[in-house]
Amino acid sequence: MTLHCDIVTQDKLLYSGEVDAVIAPSTEGQIGILSDHTPLVTTLDIGVLLVRKDGEEEVFTIAGGVLEVSGNIVTVLADVGERLDEIDLERAEAAKERAETLLREGPSIGTDAYLQIQAALRRSQLRMNAVRRYRRKKRMPVSPREES
């Protein structure tokens, strides 16, 4: 049996389809959702979200949001998210450098601005790490040992 999964950001639908499993970064730790999962609502952290279908993976980066499981439907409402294929590594590296430069200015930029820059730095690091880890092995079959 499969799950239906929708991954949505504030401005677009990232994914909609039948999947075998969803692996997401909740604020309580990494969680895996299979068919017939107990109903659940959890907050999401910054991290990599995977959807598995027929031994292949689709990879997304997300930053915050909510995941709901109801029946065999998984709905991810991500504050920020993108497909691995959409990530521009050069742009992520430039954003990281800009954020690091601004953070070196320290408290003079104001607390709110400082926190926003820290969040931007975390998102750019997430994008870079996801590309480096998953882009080479994208859509590689999952071994039976990994599925159990």
C-alpha cells in the first residue's frame, strides 16, 4: 500500500504523488512515515526531506513548517522548500559568503537582522550540503537493507 504525499510551500506545489515512504526532519528528530501510519501533526525543522517510490528517492530541502499524516495522506506545508534539482550551488555559496560577511559585523546590525542572517546562512549551508550529498546519487535504487 502507498501513501499520497503533497509537499507545498507558500508559493508553489513542490510534489504531489503516490509514495512508499516519507522521511522528514521534524523538530523532534528525523521521522519516517509509511502506509497506515498513526495520525500525526508535527513541526518541521530545517533539513532534507526524502520521498521514496519504487526504490528511488526524490530529495527536497525544507526550512520549517508542518507535516500532517491523516489516513494514508501526508501533507507537508513547508515555510521554505525546493527540489534538489532546483538548487543552484554557486548561488548558495554566494549567499553563504554574504551571510558570513554580515554576521561578522556583529550586534551593530540589530537583533532581528542578525537572526534573519543566521537563518539565511543555515539555509545556504543546507542547500550546499544537500547538493554535495545527494546530487551524485540522485534516484539511486535503495537497497533492501536500507528499507527495513
